[in-house]
Amino acid sequence: MNEERMVTKILITDDDLSQRMILRLSLEEEGYKVFEAENGEEALKIISADMDIRLLLTDLDMPEMDGFELIRNIRKKELRYTYIIVLSSAEDRKIILKALSLGADDYLTKPVYPDELKLRLKGGIRLLSLEAQEELIFAMAKLAEYRSDETGFHLERTTHYVRLLARQLSIYQPELQLSLSEAEEMARVCSIHDLGKVAIPDQILHKPGMLTKEEFSIMKSHTTIGGKMINELYEKTKSSGLWLSTEIATFHHERWDGHGYPNGLSENDIPLSARIMALADVYDAMTSKRCYKDAAPHDTVKHMILEEKGKQFDPIIVDSFIKIEKEWLEIKNKFKD
């Protein structure tokens, strides 16, 4: 999917007709659908009437309602994020800083050079496409959650656990070469780890007792099914976040000792994202009440995780879990079911 095609509508707000015409011609050549407004009041009416307008170019000095008031009103009323680029002939940094402090995302000084404008708009489109991707990921995660027996704040807790673990590893385990931005990306997409459960029959997914060998084989397929579903999206978007989602969904039931599924990977052959998710997911599953079991206390689960160090779990990740135990418990208590 081409990023530039994800958001095509743009609103130009300027009381200078010639300036609007110059910008319109340049943007229409790039395939944008351009709307125009002479002042802030008119711009607000246009944006309110069309939720698909997510890009705004606005002058600051205008009659009726100036650019500052327009930005303030948009940020106060918007239901979906609007990327705002300020156009100003002013060189006074205080004016630009005021616009940015009110919620503008970027600025250009007049005269506007078309090539520079196009590059700034691409930055806005990347941000908006990221927002759309996050919405899609969370919606798919909720779909899987509704079908399974995991209720309450399972997704919220595991997301925060993954973020906490990944940031700890990024800062204190440099040999893993995990940047803080990659750690944040893992947390952002990990909620989709059980997407494949949407394809598991209810009689297996909600069975209160132990699964038979055949039933467990079907249950295990949620990893490959989920990974395949997300990978199909990745092939269309080439999003790094969806690639991480594919890894997490497919491999979060692999074990450090090689006795996990679906592929029996071991140690560092298991993607780091999946190794982090494995501990977070198991901890939350064991400390949460299910239709077939009661919730286990934190200390009991902590003891089990320590026993499984170097067996089910990556030893480095277990050590990191112990070091951040206090912060971990704060998350657990904050998001109680």
C-alpha cells in the first residue's frame, strides 16, 4: 500500500487567493484532493463536514478567525488526529513556537517551495498511517480477546509488561542490540499475539477441562494461523510493526530449550520479540482467573518462572523480570480485572 494514497484530502486555509491557487496546483499534480478556506471559521466548517480531511495547511494571519484560534479549536474538538502544517511569512520564532505549542505539527515559511512542502506532507502521512495501523492492530486484538477466555485488562497488562521488559533489555543488555524505539514498537503491536484464536472452535477454546491430544494440536495452530494472517497484511504494507506482530504471533509459544511450538525453535533462533512476549503472556495467564482455573499469586508464578529459567524462558529475560519486579507489580495492580 502506497503511503501517499492513504490520505489524499487536504485543506488549504489562507485569505490570500493567489497563495491558495499556487498551492492547489502543486498539490493536485501530486494527486491530492484539495479543499480551500479563506479563514479559520470556514476551515472548521469544512473539516467538521468531512472526517477524511486529515491534512491541513494554514496561514496564521487571517480575518474572522486566525490560524492560532483555528489550531486551538481543531485540537479541542477533533475526533481523529489532523496533521497541521503552519504557513507563515513571519520570521519571529515566538510566533512559530506559539503555533507549535497550540498543537501545530510542522511549519513552513513563505514563499513555500513545492518540493519542501511535498516532503513535509509525506512526514504527516507517515504519522497518520501509523495511527491507522495502531487502530487496526487493536481492533484485531480485541476480536481475538472476545473469542477467547481472556477478559478484563489482559491486553493492557501484557502490553505494559512487554514495554517494561523490552526497555529494560534495551538499556541494560546492549549485546541484544535492541533500541528503545524497537522496544516501544514491540509493545505497540504485541496485543495481537493471539489473533489466530479467532479460527479455533468454541468447544476447544472454551473447554473448562484439560484438552485431548487432538484438541491441543488444534489449539496450537492458533500460532501459525495468526502469523499467516498478519503476514498477509505485512506483505501489502511492509510495515516493521506488522513484521514484529508476525514474529510474536507465530513464535510466542516456542521454548528456550526447543520443546515449544510451532517449529521447535530454541535459544536465539526464537525472535527476541517472541521471547519477551512468552514470559509476559505466561505470567498474565497464570495470575489471571479463567473458566478452568483460579488466579495464582505473584510469588507462586515468580517461583515457576525462576524454575523455568533456561528451560521455557530466556535466562536474560528472566533476570530482567526479577530486576523490575516492583514496577511489574505496579502494572499488575493498576490493571486489575
